[in-house]
Amino acid sequence: MSRDSARQPVPAPRDAVEEAVRRKELAALMRPALPALVDGIVREVLRAVPIYARPGDGTYGRKTRHGVECAVELFVDLVEDPLASRDRLYETCRRLGAGEAREGRTLDDLQAAYRVGTRVGWRWIMRLGRRHRLSSAVMAQLAEMLFGYADELARMSSRGHREAWAEIEGTRVDLRRRLLRLLTGPGAIPDAILAELAAAAGWPVPREVAAVAAETTVSTSWGSDVLADLDSPQPYLLLPAPVDAKALTRLGTRVAVGPPTDLGAAAHSLRWARTALRLVADGALPDAPVTWCTDHLTELWLLSDSPLAEQVARQELAPLDQFPERTRRRLGETLLSWLQNGGNSEKIAVDLSVHPQTVRYRVRQLKQAFGDRLDDPDARFAMQAALRASGLRIARNEFSPPEDQ
């Protein structure tokens, strides 16, 4: 074989050439009717899917027409050449799917539009076949191409919808975390900024909220009405009030629920919830899967500043320092009961499970130690608060005083 003959192109098989000619002729028959086909598809889509026919807003109409034009033109290009590039149409379909996601919609409307377009297109092909006496083999080939083509468009739109939705959700998660930190941080958020951030984050602004502090990091999903930061070292949530107790079991860890507050006081609700969680860990509050701050407001008040509470106790209960530790504790219990029961020895005896004579003996010791301060209303209030705070700081099973003999 000579070098020149080796350079000659290999002839295409005769059947392939004939097929290419047939395809080119068929495409030539179809192209002149494309403008009318586009008009018919657009008209039917706008009638069957009203969301694309918003009065006074031509955006949807223009997008619909552009999408239909791209689709029918490429379909005819593929009839002529099955290897024609799909890139332009695929990008259009992805944008259409992404647009549905950004409007907050599913793909139901767009898929309905595709079904309408496919139905109108098939009727048009049937009329074309009758007019030009196309063979049943050609019609079957066109039907297979059309319905496969419609599936391709739907898949590309679904891909665009998924990509856009993932992007939107990522942005929304960041916005919701930022909003949560602003609401539970120092300072107040102006109403206009709050409304703008809440709208962008997809958060329906409630009238009241309650913060929930969690003991350990958890991973769970919540509705759009809940702001959450569950990945931080101190995970927490902000829920609309009132809080559904059953929903908290989904966290699978010990939690404390702050008192309901308006949005401006959300930081206080979180602070109280975290304080309650710490007090549970310290044994000052009962251990429970869910601790409701509203059930322990007095304890939270007395123990919210432990160093200050200790200073108050040191000052108000100083007369007890002269006694040994066990006696000091017994007298402290008796003093608290005496203050709470108005000095009634019988009630104090029942309260402490000791003999009334024991109560009277202890009370004499207290009067000798405190003197006239036991008759001062302000001093008695301060002593009672100090005793309550001191008692809360002692673990419940740490001390059990014996009865006096």
C-alpha cells in the first residue's frame, strides 16, 4: 500500500450514510414549523401550570419561552445529529430547576410543564408524520427519542434543583446560626434587622422563646421554627414558647429549659438554663433528663452568684461560727425551720423529725448566739436566704444529722 493511499479517509458504511441523509431530511421538514410549535407549547404550559402565568410579571413567561425554544431546537438538532452538543440545553434546565429551589418550591410545577410540553410535542410529531407520510419505523424512532429526551430534561432540572437547594440550605444554616448568636448575645437587635435576618434565614419570629441548654453535643434535625447550635462545646437551642416536653427527648442527653421570655431577653433564658444544668451536675438541683427552670426559680436566684451567696452567708450566719461543725449544721437547720415556721416548736419538731424539747434547747442556743437580730425582719430575711443558699450547695445525700439526746 502506498503512502498516499494510506492517507485517504475510510469511506463510511453505506447504511450510515443513508441514515445521515434521512436524518438531515427529517430535520429539514421539522425546522420551519418550530416557531408555531414553541407558541403552542408555551400556551399550553401557561394554561396548565398557572404559576408560570403570573399577571403583571413577565419573568416567568420569558423564562418559559426561552426554555421551550432551547428544548425544541436541540431536539431537532439531535434528530439530525445524535451527537449534537447538549450543553446549552442542560445549562438551561439546571437554571430552571435552580430557580424553582430559590422560589422555595418543589419540582412538581416544572415537571408538570415538561409533561405538557412532551404531550404537545408528540401531537405535533404525529401531525408531521401524517402530512409527510413518514414510515412507522421513523415514527417509532421519533417517539423513543422524544420521551427519552424528556427524561433527560427532567434529570438535568432535578440536578439543578438539588445543587441550588444545597447552596440555599448552607447559606440558611449560616444565617440561622448568626441570628441565634445575636439573639443570645449581649445587646439588643433592632426590629428591622431582626426581621430581615429572620426572613433570610427562614425563621418565623415567635412572640416568646425559651432557651434549652444541652449537656453534651448532639446531632438531630429540628423544624424551621427552632434555632440551634448543637455542635458547639455548650450546645443549645432557642425554641418558641411554650416548649413541647416530648420534643426534648429527641436530644438524647440531659437538658435544662430556660424560662420563657420575649426575644429581647433570650440571652437571660439561656444563661439561666446553663446555670440550671451546672447546678444539676453539682448536685444542687435534682438529677432529671429535663430540668425546667420555672420549677427552680428561687434556687437559681439564690445560687446564680455563688461567691456572693457565700459572702452573704458568712456575714449573716457569723454567730454560728463559734460552734463545732456538726452543731453548726444542726443549728443552721433549726434556724431555717424556725424562720419558716414562725417559731412554732411543734411544727419545727415535725419538720426536723426531732423531739420538741430538742427544738427548744436549740432555739435557746440560737437566741444566745444571735440576740436581737432574730427580732429584726430584715436580718431574718437575709438569714433565711443565706440558709437556703447554703443548703442548696450541699449535696442532698451528703449530710444527715443525728438527733440530739
